[in-house]
Amino acid sequence: MDYAKSIQIDLDYQEAVAQVKAAFKEQGFGTLTEIDMKATLKEKIGAEIEDYVILGTCNPDLANRALAAEKNIGLLLPCSVIVRREGSFTTVTALDPQIIASVPNNPSLEPIAQEAGTRIQAALDKINSTY
């Protein structure tokens, strides 16, 4: 099983981060966390990497339903989305929520993961069609 959905866009990195947040917000996902891996790795170990941010996104309704079905699902939340510079393009990659549903092997999580996947794909499609 592929665990991610990716697109490449011809958009400046900072603008791409803003557009990703906006597109996911339209699909009901808020950004709970933002980890700047470039800055973190530079500060902690002196490593130089490309622009790279991990966004922790969450749709409260879907999260609530998932928690009702599986109390420990919080270990796999929020859904991660990465935005990274790759050469002259920016790559946006989102975790496929089917992974979240498959880990606890709880069938009641399937429809929630399906809906999350549909919403994530809609956000990626919007970004991809715009840029």
C-alpha cells in the first residue's frame, strides 16, 4: 500500500505553504502544528536540507468520529502534510488516511478514512489545478 498522495507544483515554497493551508482549510482541516524541518535540523545538528515543513492537519469532525471508534487513534493523528522544495518545484505530500485506519485494523475506521481521503484528494486537486 502506498502511504502518501503527492503533487508537484511550480510555485514558490512560501506561497505553496500558504496555498496548502488554505486548500486544506476549505476541506475542513485546520493546521494544528507546523514543524520547520530545515530550521530545526540546522539548529540541532547543523544539517543543511531543502525547505521542508511538516503540517499537522486535523478535521475536528473526522477526528471526533475516529476517537469514538478507536480511543488510541490519537497516536496516529493529526494527518501529516509535507511541503518541500525539490529542485525548481515544490512537492506537496499528504499521508493517505487509509494507513491510519489500517494500523489498528478496526473496520469502523474505514468510512472515516475514506471521507478523509476524499477531502485530502480534493485539497490536492485544487492546489494542482491552480498551479
